[in-house]
Amino acid sequence: MQQRVRVQNFTVSADGYATGEGQSLERPFGHADPAELMRWGLATKSWPGRTDAGGSRGLDDYFIRDFSHGIGAEIMGRNKFGPQRGPWPDHGWLGWWGDTPPFHTPVFVLTHHERPSFALADTTFHFLEASPADAVGRAAAAANGLDVRVGGGPTTIRSFVDADVVDEMHIVVAPITLGAGVRFWDDPSEFDDRFHHESVPSASGVTHHILWRRDS
Amino acid sequence: MQQRVRVQNFTVSADGYATGEGQSLERPFGHADPAELMRWGLATKSWPGRTDAGGSRGLDDYFIRDFSHGIGAEIMGRNKFGPQRGPWPDHGWLGWWGDTPPFHTPVFVLTHHERPSFALADTTFHFLEASPADAVGRAAAAANGLDVRVGGGPTTIRSFVDADVVDEMHIVVAPITLGAGVRFWDDPSEFDDRFHHESVPSASGVTHHILWRRDS
């Protein structure tokens, strides 16, 4: 089986922003409210960490529960990992996700600043400075034959798409506008020269965009 | 985690038939052509046994590759298992699926006629006469905590739905008419009193109906 590089459940506003302005410790998505962006996923039965009963088992739930299937490693940008910029002041920051990160695989954090690897439950974080192609090579080697997820944020995913190392993308357009922030795309059709593209409306109000390489 | 009883990827014609008239060894679906009914699945990258390159990675592929996720046992009617009727003439018939059945779990075949269990690769077939509730109990106990699939055919699935032991259904309506055969439903809305129901059109021309119990 061929290993693929995939983007999953990556959610943007109707005007194409994946995160707001002014990321900080208190506001990981800046002025954007992640609960609004991710409302479609939070409403599903399979949302990680759901403790209350209920939750949709409809179309959105298929995407949420597909998150970990066949994935052996994740690559993320430093801004997804934390709010710090520049050299690491210390190694106390272990990510946003508490004691049990939802990855359960090796995670490769792209950064210009060295830091030792560490493990948290069954997730291991590695830090590296690498081109998209080299990062994919590292992650694929650690993925035990499974696929590699490019997890975000928007700048990281764009750089991997622009380097032509992404095989599949699932991008969710939420029915909200943000007006400013970090934009992922101007228009959902802008990759159609290189990717097959299906857009599927969901009862929750989001539209699921599924893209896969034309040459795959 | 609560075990669920699920129907997956079960495909019917636009006029509600899941199989044609006159099932035989040569025509497992009677006058219906299974390649036409299942065209949507056969065109996906993840179709079991696909040997050629290509294949869609769009919406239909999500459903096909979800088939085995979280499933620990299958229940099927005797007509899904084979074309024989009445007492087993011998035990030579091992199902339609060759040396490697696509189930990879225990399979419980409902029949009024006793037959010893047998294993084929990582699938084990058991034969039992049981009510839907009792069959679900047996399969759930063998499912290692995972969900139970009710695999078909249409008469079996209907009897389980009518006995109110099915939690979720994914029914695919293909854009063909059969005119006769074994009908699954008169109308996709006929379970809406008991099930939430989303219908999702796919680029392939089929419509995915996703139903889950209102009280779940």
C-alpha cells in the first residue's frame, strides 16, 4: 500500500480564513472562536473527549471518526503547537492538548529553533527544521507504513500544497465569516487544476470539500 | 463504549429493490446486475480486491473504507450466504467470496438448518436459528466489544429493523430501476419516525441515506 499525505477535517470560514488575528495563550485561534468554526465536529457522536450522550451519527460523524484511521504520523507548524515565537524560553510548554493529545502517533513540529523530543501518553513530539518534502520523508519513515497527516495551521498546509507533496485534502467550510486572520484559500476551486474536487453539503450547514490528486 | 448494530453500504435501486428475481449460483442477485448496483463502490480506491490503479477518493470512498472500522461481527441471512434452500445437501459450499472473505470477523448465518461452523482465512462462519434479538446477542458477545453489522439481504435487514434492534443504517440508492425482486423499502422516509435521517447526494449519482436511532 502506498503511503499518502493527507489533510483532514481542516476547517475554514466562508471567507477562507482558518484562524483569526492575534493568536495568544488565551486565544489559540486569535479573534476567531474555535467552537464556532468546529461546531460541526463538536456536534458529532465521535468527537474526541465527548462525555455527554447524544451527538450526530450523520455525514459529519463519518469525517470525525475517520480522523485516526490509517494515519501513522502528523506534521504541524509551530503555531499549531503553541503561541510562542522565537527561541524556546524553556521546555515547559507541551502543547494545547493536556495529558492525552488526540494524535496517538509521532508528531513532527516544524520550527527554526531546536528542542528535544518528548512523549505525552502515546504521542511523541519531535521538532525539526525541514522543507515540506524533507518533513514528509521523516514523518513517512516514522509512520509504520501508514499515511501522514498535515495537521495545520493554514500557512503550513499551504506550504505543503504549494510544494506539491499533499495527496488528499478534506477541507470544511463553516457558515461563518471572519473578515481577517490567516487565509487558507481565496476560493475552493483554486486547486482544481491539480486535484479532483467534490463538494458535499452537510445538514449541519458546513460544506465538505474533498480533493485528491489528479495523478494519484 | 456502547456496542451498536449497524447496516453499512447496503445498496438498493431507485425503486427500492436490493436484489432481483431468481437468485441462483450463476446470478447471486437474480436478474439484477450487482456491478450496476455497486458501481458507486467499485469505482472507489478502497474497494476490496481492487488491483488496478486509480479509483475515486471522494465521498463514496469514505463509506467504502469505513466498512471494517469498529466492526467485530456480521449477521447475514442465508440467501446472502448462498443460493441453496432447505437442508444442506453437503458442506461443500463456503460462500460466494473465495478463499479470503471480506469480513475478517465471526459471521453468523441465519438458517433453519443445522451446520457446523467453519473458518476461512480470518473469517469464521457460524450457523444459527435465532430471533433478531437473540442473533444480535450472540454476535455482540463474539464481537470483542466492537459493533455488529447486519449485512443483508433485504429480508434479513428488514426483520432486524422491524424487531427494533438496529441502531444505524447507511443505505445507498443507486440511479437504476429494477422493477421487481426483493424490496427493501417503499420510500426512504419510511423509518423517519424512529430514525434521524440525512440524505447526501454523491458525485457518482447515488444518494447516501444515513439513519440513526432517535433514542440513541
